[in-house]
Amino acid sequence: MIYLYDYCSPLGKISLASDGDALCGLWFEDQKYFQSNLVKRVLGDGVDENDAEAQRIIVDDASDISGIERAAAWLDAYFNGERMDEACKISLHGSPFQELVWDELTKIGYGQMTTYGDIAKSLEKRCGRPMSARAVGSAVGKNPISIIVPCHRVVGASGSLTGYAGGLERKRYLLELEGAI
């Protein structure tokens, strides 16, 4: 079962998703890859499309569902300019490579930025084989838990604001809020 909650942010509506135990999704309403195949990723590839749709429950109160309550409180504080460390229990579902990249994203500190190339180099050291900045960029773009898993802190090699599924205006806002730019 996937529980969905709409959170109102200064940047528009954000959908929060929980598997009942942990946060498994956080997207802006019009974000690229928004909720794409979420239920199948969380429940498994063998789930029938009709069954997957039936597995979604919309909740009106964030306090009703584990993962969503803490994420909403974290977002409240974050958008009020408070520096937040630990958000809530998260559950990331992707390919092994995507999960490695998303783990690297969690290491980027508040108000800091890194590049796709730097993440690729870090993964090269970690895995002992060459990694492509382009492949890293693709995985970053499919991060299912925006903001909390801070994909907005990844910039192009020249420091340019490139590639954010939620839109570059939002990326700039988040980085300015954190004092990174």
C-alpha cells in the first residue's frame, strides 16, 4: 500500500508518499518523473497495473501515516530557513546504480554543492571502476525523494544550474534558501 499526502510549499504542491513505514517519494506536482511507476517500484515489478493503481490511498492528515508526518514537519522547518539534519526514515527503490548515486546525494551537506563529475569520481573510488558523469546525471534526475535527498545540490562542471526535475527556478530557490548561491 502507498499513502499519498499533498503538502503545500512556497514552491507549489509537493506530494509525499509513504509505504506505511518510511517516506518513499517526494515530488513537486509538475515534476518530471512525478510518481512514475512509484507503486510498482515499491511493491515490486510483478504488480499488475490495475492492482498498482488500487494500492494508492490519499490521506488528508499527515499525522496519520508514518514517514509522512516527520517529512511534513521537516519541510515546514526547512522552508522556514532552519537547517535540518535528519529528516525521517526513507526507503529508496531503484536500480543498484541509482541507489548508489542517491546514497552519495545524502552526503552533500546543507548549503553545499557538488558536480555530477565529482559524484562519478567518488563512485569510482567506492566501486573500483570508471563511472560516467552522464550516468550519474540520469540517476540524480530520477531521485524519488527530492529536497530531503538533496539532488538540487548537484550542479554542472562549471557550477551552472543544470538538470533539476522540479525545474531550475525551484533549484535556484532551494540553493538560495540554503545560502549556497
